[in-house]
Amino acid sequence: MPLIPPCHTPGKHCASTGVRNMVAFHGCPLSEAMCFGIGEGLGLWYLDLPDMTPSRMVHVRSADFESRFFSNLGLAFCWETREDPTDSEADLLAAIDRGVPAIIQTDIFHLPYYNSKTHFPGHIITVWGYDRGKETFMVTDTERAELLDVPMAILRKARYCSNGFFSSQGNLYAPPSLTAPKELAPVIRKAICANSRALSGRELAIAGRPALEKWQRELPSWSQLADWQWAARFCYQVIEKRGTGGGGFRKLYAAFLAESAPAVEEIRIHGLDARMERIAEEWTGLALSLKAASEREKPSFEDVRQSLSALAEEELCYHEDVLRILSE
């Protein structure tokens, strides 16, 4: 029964917890918030999915956090994928046998300890061991402190899934070693600028500034959606409940900024962490207005419209200011 001593600290978000576990195991003691910020974790996506339910989705984390984190530290990263789940499972077993943990991408619908009725195939967990006799893997997951047993057959299902935004073909990452640069200030500065550039720019029509603008334009038409209640409820959950740490990941990012202030003095001088805390509160307010809308008998999104308008102005102003301040 190979079992690597778990190097797990419970966290707020699955991916930043898994990444923190990975670098801590390899001797790089970074906090979850620091990992999230270095990985340019903030995101905003507005998805129009008429053939799915909910038919409108919002995501508030960057899609490629893991890749950006390791790349920003100068480390190679690539999800190992396989067409055959059996081959991917063999790769996972081999990593454990080599004495290194693996982070893998899963669908919470299949993880027995979630008992979820909703598919979400972008969920990251860390694998530390396996038991051939019991046919189980031993994993850690986000806020749970203990080791969790997951049947091998169940994990095979969880690792091969897609929902149109996240997809996994046995996505696995288990490097033999990792090292981080001794000087993090340039890395932090670069990551902050890149994250604000992505959110304030127009590179993708469904992300950042265009996503905010499209959401504002389309929100009045949500009243005509057949699944308007579920769309509003799911957006509330994504922003506030589903592993974001609250405030659409902005609370976690504010903690990153506060921790980074000694290394990047502009954060302290311009109060960027306090501004992000206020933006997090705006996101929480928006989430609560969406929750309230979902509980009405008839559709009404005026409160949501007002919250979204105020939030959009404050968040975009923050990112524009960051690019000006850190480019001076």
C-alpha cells in the first residue's frame, strides 16, 4: 500500500490548494493565496449555452491558472493526458510508486464524498497513495483535512469528462522535482500586471471586459429564459460558494496582494489590497442579489443589474489603475 506522507493544508479553492500541496511537497513553502496570485487566478467568463442548463453561466477564475503558475515560476508544466483511462491510471500508479504526489482533474459529480447532482469536471485533487487490496486511491481535497478513499473505478469515471468549459482526458501532473526562484518580487509584479491586462483587455469575446459588457447587455433578457431561476442560482453558487473563498475569488486575491505588499511597495502605497477587498464585497453583493432573484416566483433582475453595473465599473477601474501604477 504505497502512501506518500500527505503535505496538505486545507484551503479555499481546489486548484490553488492542490498547487500549494505540490510545491510544498517539493520544498517551496508558498501560501495558497500566493499560489493563486502568481497563477493569475482571477478571471471572468460569460457563457451563452442555449443547449445546456443552466443556459447562462459565469465563471470567475482564469481557465489556465495551473499553467500560468508554473510558467511564471519558470517551471515546465503540461497536463499528461491519455485516450485510454486504463493507461492514465497506470501513469498515476507509477507516479505514486516513484514517491511523488500527483494533482489530477476530476468531475465532482463522481466523487463520493461530494454527493453532487451537478457535473463540474474542472475540480483538482491531490493523490498521495493507493491500496491494491481495497482498490482505492487516497486523496486530499481542498477544505477537508483528512485523507479520503476513492474507489479506483470511480476515479476513472471522474477523470474523463467535459462540460463545454472544462474538460479532462485523465489530466495529471506529477513532476519528479520542483524549484522556485529565490526572488519572488519580479514574478509577483509580472503576474499582477498580466492578470489585470487579461481582465481589462479585449483578447477574448467571452472573457474579461467583453464578458462584463455582454452580461450587462443580456441580463434584461434573462427574464425570458426557461431556466431563469437555475441560471441565477447557479451564478450565485459559482461566485460565492463553489470553492471561490467568497467574493468570486477576489477575497483570496486580496490576501495575495496583502501578502505581496512587502515585496511590491506600490501595493501598500496605493492600497491595492484594500481595493480588492472592496471589490470582493461587491461580488458577494452581486451573488446575493442573484440568489434573491432565483427565489422569486416571477423573474426580476433589476437589483442584479444595479449590482453588476457598480461592480463592473469598480473592477475595471482597479485593473486599469494597476497597469498604470505598475508600469510607471
